[in-house]
Amino acid sequence: QLQASGGGLVQAGDSLRLSCLASGRTLSSAAMGWFRQAPGKEREFVACISWNGGTTYYADSVKGRFTISRDNAENTVYLQMNSLKPEDTAVYYCAASVRAGISGFLQNVVDYWGQGTLVTVSS
């Protein structure tokens, strides 16, 4: 089970940190990452990180503003979001890719999904 938290209502320019705790199973060997879905739009890839944290990928829309990291000892992956914009408003979902590793995120084929956490950025 993946449990996401940390969403909320912030103003443009503010920061938030999302967390995703993997409980009930150890996903230290899985690539982890985040997708988001804005109202009326399709779900889109945001960021992902390899099992050892050595490789990360970001969507162009968040590059330079968001940072993904993980703590395998705590079974947790984080998404630090800085300089938030109204267009970042969405439900953010964490996910785990076991079979395909980090490629699973790039191919939109992941194995486990968490529930979403809502991020609302006001202008």
C-alpha cells in the first residue's frame, strides 16, 4: 500500500513537500515516482527516481522547481515542490514500478498506485 500525504492549499510561489509511505511491503528495489491529474485533464507524469536514487527524471513543466528523493530505510519517497504555480493544481499520485523499473514511469506502466493527495495553488 502506498500512502501519499502533504497536499494542501498554498499561494503561487510557495512550497510543499509530498510524502509517499510504502507500508505493508518493502519497495526498496522499485522505482518510485509521482503522477498528477488536474481537473478535466488526463493524468500526467511528474517525476520518478530509481531504486537507489541514482537516476531521476522530471517532466519539463516541473524541471528546476520540483525535486524527488527517497529514503529506503523509511520506505518513503518525497516530492519537494518549490515555486508552485496555479497550473500545478492537481491530485498527485505516487506510484511504484517493480517489473520495469524507472522505465515503467517513462512508459506509463507502473505496478502500484497510491491514493491521491490534492494540491491547490491559488494565484
